Amino acid sequence: MKNILKNGDLEIIEVGPGKVLQGLFKKVDRSISTSSAEIL
């Protein structure tokens, strides 16, 4: 996750059910914008 943030990415989109990765990114850096998309 720190490597992804090191590249300068400021928005993370989690694809799939749940919000586990969003929570982990928020623990690393609260300023990151996160969202999710569930494919039905």
C-alpha cells in the first residue's frame, strides 16, 4: 500500500464486495480518497 501511495495515487477504488482495502488504506493515510464498486 505504501508503494501505491508513493507513486502519487490520490484515489483508490476497491472492486468487489466489502470495504477491507479501503479501511487499510485509511489506516495508512487518512487523506486518501477511497470508494468501492461491486460487480453484480
